Amino acid sequence: MRPFAYVKPADVEAAVHAATTEPGAKFLGGGTNLVDLMREGIERPDTVVDVTGLPFDTVDELPDGGLRIGALVRNSALAADRRVRTRYPMLSQALLSGASGQLRNMATVGGNLLQRTRCPYFYDAASACNKREPGSGCDALDGFNRSCAVLGVSESCIAAHPSDMAVALAALDAAIEVRGVSGTRRVPLAAFHRLPGDTPHIETTLNAGDLVTAVELPPAPVAATSRYRKVRDRASYAFALVSVAAALEVRDGTVTAVRLALGGVAPKPWRAAEAERLLLGGPADEAAFRRAAEAELASAAVREGNAFKTRLAVATIVATLRELSTEGAL
């Protein structure tokens, strides 16, 4: 690991100032991703700005019945929060399905949003990776791409986004609070992460010096009947091949509310807007679930190693909605 400077600011203004004035600065929260990348020589910050002393470690009620989650709330604490478990169970389940208990005790909400892909070529300095070294190429295109994305990809990058938490947040219409040199702004989660296009190394809409300070969840009555289902190669400590965050409300056999997002299949948390459109107002039966799932995956761009993901995603969506259709019936 190369030498770097260390700064621990006393307040958010000082943190943003340090990140914009110190050369090659990176924010440090739990460090569960950044430190690994520094050890591998992938991230090479000249300055580490430690934000763990800032007051962003609480979960607070919003006037409209939603929740404001500080960016420094630990993943384990958020998963255990009674309000999250009862109002947004898919979020609690997503958090508990990620990493190990020890890592969840360290990892922060802000860091979870900003974690980088686990594509093996991104971690291998001897491989071509446009995300790690822009313009170098993408060895995953014709290489070992079993874990790679099939939706929203480009010829520059097919790496999948690794977060479980962010998939649930996408389904819940979360907004990200960001503090920057121009003040505070809110960014819808759907607009926070970028698809790769020709610039896969630019992964979010953050500007230099921007600090994620909180996540806001709007009230979502449908989310009380929700589930996060993760399909992976082993039962623990593995990233998703496919995951589904779903919420469903059914009245008299008709879908009256639905939320659906996918993980493991795209370079960002994937809101399944086409499937939601087809489901809403239609019958809550397996045939309708399958038609909607197949429509969502119709645009998949598969490679030899990951073609199975389209079938797996359809089956996982159908199975999740089938279970929710009885739980969410009114």
C-alpha cells in the first residue's frame, strides 16, 4: 500500500473542503471496500478523509412517515431497526443477505452505496478493464463473465453492481442527500448511479468533494409486504447472481400496487419499470408474473457465460411475486 495523508475533519464543511482541496482525496467510512482496494493498488488516494466522527449515524423519523438514514449508520444497525423491519422488510432482508456479520458491523450506508464492482478483471491489474483504466478495454466481454451484467451494459463494460442494500433502496424510491461545495442537494437513487456507456469509470453523479450524508425513504405502505430474494453460489458471503426486491398489494385478485428492482444483472441497481407497468392493474397470477418478468429481461445482452441469468431472473421474479401475492392480498 502506497503512503497517503490522513485527515479527520471536525464537521461536514471541513470534510467537503478537505476533499476538494487535498490532492487525490477519498472519504473513509467503514473502509470495508476502500481499504481492500487500496491494498490491491486499485484505489490510490493521496489523502484519506476520515468522516466517521461526523453526526450522520442515526435513523430519524420524517414528518411524512418516512425515514432519514444517516450515511454513517452501520449496515447491521439498520437491518435491526424495528421501523425498517416492519415498514420496509425488503431493506432489512437485503442488508442481512450481504457480506458477513463482522463486515455488516463495520460497513456504512454511504459506503454501501459507493462500493465498487467485484468483477474479477477489475481486481486484476494484469487484465484490461475500462473501469479501472479508461481506454484499456474489457477482458470480461470474451472472458469469464458468469457474474457479469446483462441489462444496461455497453461494449466498454459489463460489470455488475454488487450492492444488495441499493437494490432494495431502488424499489423504495429512496433519495440520496449529498453535501457539496454548493450546499446540500437530494438525488433520486434512480439517478445516483450511472450506466457505463463509454465512461464506465464514472460510476455515480457525484462531483468532486461531494459527501453522501443521508438516505431518505418516503412512506410506502405497499413495502410492508415485501421481500428480498437473493440467488447466489453459496448460502453466505457471496454476491448475487440475481436478486429481487419486490413489494406487492393485491385486491380481489388484481395488482393494485407493486415495486420491483433487480440486482446482479446490471451495472446499477435496476428498477424493473417495464415489469411494474405490465403488472399494475392486471391479474395477480403466475402467467401475468411471467409475462412481466420476460418483458423486463427482453432487452438483455448476454454473453456465453452469463446467458443463464435471463432465465434465472425470470424464475426468481415469478417465485417472489407468487409468494407475495398471497401475503399482500386484501
